[in-house]
Amino acid sequence: MHPALPVIALNTLSATGLGLLTWIGVSIALLSLRGQLLPALEGVHLASLALGLLLSSIGILSSMAHALRAQRSWRELTRWRTSWLAREGVLAMLTVWPALMIGGLLLWTPAGPTRAALLACLGLVLALLALATLAAAMMVHVAQRQVREWRHPLVVPVTLLSALVTGLGLQFVLMTALLGGKGPAMMALTLAVLGLLLALLQWVIWYENGRGRDEATLGDVASMGTQPRSSVAAGLGAVNAEAPGASGAYYLSRAPAFALARRHAAALRILATLAAVVLPTLAAALLLGARSNPLVALALATTGLWLAAFIARWLFFAEGRRAVAPPG
């Protein structure tokens, strides 16, 4: 799959929406179990459910439409037993139902023990399905064993953390907009700490991938397990395990946007770090000094985290190299 920048941007928004749905599911489950789901919070939950569904649906539909068009197969969704793309689509569709059911209970069901129990169960299901959808979306790429940069063990955890952090930032923005400024400085400080953690983990991935970026051999590709072969690998036929691969010269995508990202990778990494750390920290400092509107400051912090996630995603695709047969 060779996604264009708009697809990557929508995919990042989708991850933010799924992160938001995860937090809403956990929040509703915990508050319902404690009997603390106040009417004032129901408006925040309904708005979060609507926004989370909107963002996740737009991003996942655009991503899957791109992938299915590239594969020329409308039957992909029926292959959920073997295809991570199909699993992503199925999980995404399943995620919609508990979200809609929670919305229906909040809107049309009177408060009581029965509603609280249902909300607690549905909230937990929503959170688990949203996380599973995020993981499946990353496994679509991680499962392509011939791309070494995508197989780092931190790729999936960092992607999940990034979605949760940006989703939390969006949740803070909605809470501040609908409930007023209650603890916005601590919200921004939380985002700053999580942004620093996210940046550190992302640098671990970049450093280790860069340090070990030796040319792969075709034998490496042949020994990568029983994963479905790509159109490139399928044409290799008999493989000489000692033959040098051409991963250094043949990138996964030759699109100008990816060539630009590879050429300016160092600058983009610094920009992503500044966006994830400096902007949330600046927002926290402004709020602690009472020098900014809480909503504006939290929106600034969340925008920085989302921009960092987008750049990391862009580099993820741009720097992934697929081992292919050498020319000639």
C-alpha cells in the first residue's frame, strides 16, 4: 500500500478518533460502576462519541478504500481469518455498535441500576474494540515481514500510545469547551508529560532502525515465515539465500512526498519532537501563569501532538524499505 499524504493525514485523524472512543468507553464504564455518571457529563460523552465515530469512520474508510483499490479485490473483507486489513475493517464496523448503543442509552433511557450496568459493559466493549481496531490497522503493515523498519517491537505500542494521547487531548478540549475551565493547567501538563514519553519512545525506534539499516539479503525475505507474499516477492521464484537484496535502492514508494521525507528525515524528526513536547509544555506554562484562554491552550497542545503523530506516520511509510530482486 502506497498511501498519499491526505490518506496518511486522515489515517492519523482516524487513530485520534479511536483513541477518543477508547477514553470515552473507559470513562463511561468507570463512572457507571461508581454511580457517578452525572447529567452534566452526558453531554461531553455524547459529543465525544459523535466526534470519535466521525473521525474514525472517515479515516478508516479512506484507508481501506485506498488499499482495496490497490489490491483490486472487493472480497477483502471476507478474508478476516488471514488478512489484517479485513480484520481492521470488521473491527471498525463492530466498534460502531457499542458507541451507538451507548448514545441511545444516554439519550433515551432513564438513569437507574439497569442503565448503569449496561453502560459499564458497553463502555468496556467499546474501549476494547477501539484498541483492537488500532492494533489491527498497524498489523496491516507490521505483518509485511520484508520491510524491516516496520518490524520494530515498539511500533505497535507507540502507535497505540500516540492514538491514546491525541484522543485524550481531544477529550480535554471537549471537556473544557462544554464544562468550562476545570483544571486545564493539569490537563495540559498531563499532555506535556505524555508527549515527552511518546517522543522518547519514537526516537528509540528511529535510532535503532537507523543503526541497523544494512542491506537485507533475499534469504532474509525468504525466511520471514509464512506471511502472504507481496506482488514483488511473488515474482522472485527460486531465491538464492546468499544473493544481496536491493532494499537500499528500492524504496517501498517513490512518490515525491516520500522522497522529500527521506531527504529531510532529520529535520522532520526534530519538528515532530518539538510539536510533541514544546507545544504542550508551552500550553501548560501559559495556563499555570493564567496567561491564555484554557480552550486555546489545550487546542494548541492537542494540535502539536497530532502534528507529531502525522509526521511520525509519514516517516513510517517513507523510510520503510522492501527487499526486492536486484536489477539485471
